[in-house]
Amino acid sequence: MISLQRMLGLLMLMLMLLHGIVTFPLELNPPRVVVRYGDSVSVNCSTSSTDHEGMGWEATFGGSGFDVNVVTWTVYNLTDWTIEPKCYITLIDGQQLSIVLPVILYKTPDRVSISVLSHSGPMVEGTQYQLQCDIQNIAPLQNLVVKWYKGNEPLDNVTYSSVSKRPEDVSATLMISPSRDDDGDQYRCRAELDLGPEGPQPHPTVTSEPLSITVHYAPEFLPGNDIVEVSAGSDVSLDCSAEGNPPPELRWTNNTAEGNANEITVGRLRTLNISRVTANATYNCTVTNSLGSITKQIHVLVDVPPQQHPTMLSTAPSTPETMTTLPGTAKPKLVTFPLELNPPRVVVRYGDSVSVNCSTSSTDHDGMGWEATFGGKRLEEHVNVVTWTVDNLTDWTIEPKCYINLIDGEQPSKVLPVILYKTPDSVSISVLSHSGPMVEGTQYQLQCDIQNIAPLQNLVVKWNKGNEPLDNVTYSSVSKRPEDVSATLMISPSRDDDGDQYRCRAELDLGPEGPQPHPTVTSEPLSITVHYAPKFLLGNDTVEVSAGSDVSLNCSAEGNPPPEMKWNYTAARNVKLSTEGRQRTVRITTATSTNAGIYICTATNIVGTATRTTTVTLKGGSSSIIYIIWVIVFVPLVIVLVVLIVFCMMKKRQGHYDFIPVNQPNNVPMMPMSTTGEGNHDPEGYPTKV
């Protein structure tokens, strides 16, 4: 028969289970670790539970197990990139609970270097270049931040959403469009591992050697006088200076008007010294380097004293027809150029027609005409206008020149600036070195390929995402013939960009003389799909449940591809799972203390994994009804058992007697009945205890 002490203990256990809260019995210290590859690591796993049969660690390295309340996982040289140490405890009811220790094993890169993609030598101002930072053998990739610098100026940060535990080689790129002010600047890239608060501080970092750039740019004039006034017969020095890279060559031209001129070069200054100036003249300083050429005109005006006789203003030999007489107090006027083009420059679509007039106001000439590979006109006499006409212009290098033969034997001429343009045959957009969906936070390079376009220096490539303008790319290279060209755009898409469309547009900005609006060809749209790791719509939660009631635990997450949802919990007969769309639900019916605990929802797709924890606890309130029912059932039962036990004990103490009725014959004295055999009684006549 069950003892009173054991019965009371059973009752207390039931009451404790009704009102107790089940807590997870394992605790890690520290809860997560960040370890450098090859270093040692040690973590304690402890429990406050005494009702267990043992605990230990499961791991590829450092596993252990003891019948204690603390077990330690230790590895002296951690080199397993995929290690997942698990502490477990076996409870007295046979359940085995466990907790995984998050381990981040990291390694700084063997080498970080910087280079310029598809280019060597000096850069050209205004042209786009792509710098690449190569990082060798680094882990983990998702904790890497690549930082770009120009000198000490931060330029850009690149992060990676791809999850990888093992070391990898990775590259990051930076687009630059240097100016002359960037000549000699140094670029660096830095690989930095941001391992969170548990990681080393400051972050482990490896920096590349600096990349020094040289920037070439076309010549540009420094300030100077455009008009110089001198006294007749005096000397004059004309200075010409310019900056450019490579250093430009300076040259004076049209200085034959004075036979007594010489040039001197000192550094970037080229000086034209003219002695005994007698007539007005225009001098041209031409500055040239490999990127271009510019010309500056300086007009020399001669002051004529009032008492002097009138002087000739023309630079041509003196004849009665070319002599100009000035009033005594007047200054000589600049000789004007005898030819005028209308229009002064033309922009022509490849294969179209063109017509330009060349006129003169001079009557002192022997004729005028056009020199050109197409549409040239021989010398025509006695005319003041000649017309250059081409019905189908296809010569990319044509330079029509109008000329006039003056009666003094000179032949001034003027070249017509012609821009022959052609819209591209095709414009297409693609993703370099990648196909398929993109991953959120990862850098990708879009390329716009433009085929057979001219002229390159007038091209503007415009990038758009939907209707949003992103970037414009221009070209400083001078080319008249059609070329194939590419422009690139770096993007780092987010989940909000999923389904967005990118376009590139090739636009020819041909100036005010060109067609309006600008000739444009646009690529077909490039639609992108962005994959991203799961993210829970709600955070961690605690749910209080009344004993005997029902509860549903909902778990839903967004991600691309749609994540797989999974619940981890202690199985019970009253717990069911269901799935509706992206929501995975745990339903608990008639909750009991065994349902209290931690429920973990895991959302997983190819990009990553996210977890959400829900803690279920039992609360009072309506559970008091259950408590009363238990009391009503068990207390009377206990009382009955106690009474029975007491009665049995008292019976053993008092013995057992038989009584003979008084009306029976032979009055026999009352004697105790033997319980051990016949004649077994006390000799004094007292009853014997059973």
C-alpha cells in the first residue's frame, strides 16, 4: 500500500507542474564566439537543472560529456570552417535538449591589391576608368567591408550579402572620372572585417599599396592681353603661355608681317619679340599636345602721332589701291578677314545634303572658290559669293576650304567646321560576369554597348532606373569616324529594386547648330530580379497561455526566393502544424505545463537563414479552476487513504476478540482467541497481541 509521504509528494509535484514555468535549461558563456583561424577557444555550457542524467558537447573538435552542471568546450587550434559545437543535456524524462554555439571563424586576406581595369599608362581628364581591388583568401565574406580612399578622403564602402564560411577571393570596383586636379593623387582600398561586438576592436584590416594616377588634359591658356597698343617704330614682346599635360608645344604663326621678329622659350612661356613695329597685325599662338590644340590671337595696334604723315594699315605691300589714310588724331583699325561663311559651321547627318555660302565684301580680288574632296568649286572671277554643296555627305574627314585670290598675290582661306554625325546601329545593356538573379547588397556592373556611333566626343551616355536618372558618361577622346564604345554603371541592388528596369541612352549633343532635340537611341530595358535573405515580419515574442486554453503561434517571413518555414519545439500530442501561404502556424490545444518552453521558427532560402523565438509560459487566472478541481479530487482521496492507514495501524495494536452469547449453556469465561495456533495464550490470562 502507498505511503502517506509518497502520496503527499505526488500531490505537490502535480501542483508545481500546474503553476511552474518551464525555462530552457542550458546557458552558454559566452553565448557566441569570434575566433581567428588557428587560435584557441573555450566556452562553458551550464545548467541550473538538477533533474538530469548528464550533459556534454558534440563537436568535430573538442567534444566532451560529464555528469555535472557545467561542461567546457575547448579547442587549442581551431581550423574547422564549418564547425557547429552543440551542448546537450539529457533530462530524467528521457528528453534531450541542445543549443548550438554560433562560431565565426575569420581570416584576414593574404593580399590586397589595386589596379586599373583594361587600361595602362596615363589617364585622360573626363574619361571614366574602373579601379579594381583584389582581395585574396579572406573569410567570412558577409563580414567584409571594402573601403575606397583617395588620399585620406573616403570615397565608397562595398559590402557583401553572400553567406560563405570558407576563405574566398573577391574583387570590388570603383568608377572614377579624374580631372586635372587629381593628377598625382593616390588611391587605396582597404579590406576590413566587421565581426560585431564580440569581434576584435579595432576591426582587422589589410590595406593595398597606393595607386598613383597621372592625368593628361588638353591645353588651356593662362590669362593674357588680346590687344596690345604700341607706338610706331617701337619694340614689342608678345607672351604666350598655357598649361596642359603632357606639357604643350607653343608656336607663333602669322608673324611674317614683320621680318624682324624672333621667338624665345622660357619654361611654359614662349615670347615673340618684334622690333620697330610699323603696322597693325594679328599674331596667332598655337598650343598643342596629344589631347588637343587651341589658338589665341593677339592684335597689335600701332599708335600714329598727330604730326606724322598717314601710314598704311595693311600688312600687304604698299600700292595705291591698298593704302588707307587716317585722320591726324585717329588710331589705325584692325584689318578684317575678307571671307565670311554662312552658316559659319555645319552639323550634318551621315548621308544627308549640305550647302554653305562663302562671301566677301572685298572688290580687290581676282576670284574665289572652294577646295573640298566633294563639292569643290574652281576659281570663279567677278563674284562675291560661292556656294559649297554636297547632296550625299559621307566623307568623315572632309574639311571644305573657301579661298580668295587678292590682287596683291595673297590667298586668304577659311576652313568650314563640319560635324558629320551618325546615330548608333544598336544600343544594348547587359550585366558583366553575371547571369540570373542578383543578391541584395552585392555589387554588379552594368554595361551599355553602343555600336557604330560618331563623333565620340559629342556622345553622352545616360543611365536610368525606370524614369529616374542615375548617371551621365561623356568622352574626351576626339574621333571623327564611327566607333564601338561601352559605358559601365556600378549598382548594389536592394530588395526594393526587385523587378526594376534599367536603360541606357546614347545621345549626341551636337551643340546649338545640331538637331533639337538631340538624336537619341535607347536600349531595351534590363529587368533585374533581386534575391535577399529572409526577414521576419515580427520580432521575438513571449506568449502567456492559461492552462487548458488554446493558442496559435504564427510565423511568417519575406524573402526572395520565398523562404521555407520550419518550427523547432518539443513535440506533444496536443501540438499541430499548419501552413497557409507564407505563414507557418503552431496550434496548441488544451495547453498544459508540458507545452511551456521555447519555440523557434526558422526561415531559410538560398541567400540565408533567419530565426525568430517565441517563449510560451503558463500563467494563473483561469488555471485556478483546474487547481480547484485537482484539490477537490485529490484532497478527499488523500483523506480517505490516511483514515484507512490509521485504522489499520490501530487494529494491529488492539488485537481481535470473539464473544460468546450469555444465553448459551455452560458459562465459559472470556478468553483471547489464538492467532498463532492452539493453546497459544498468556499464562496470566491476558490477551496476546497479534
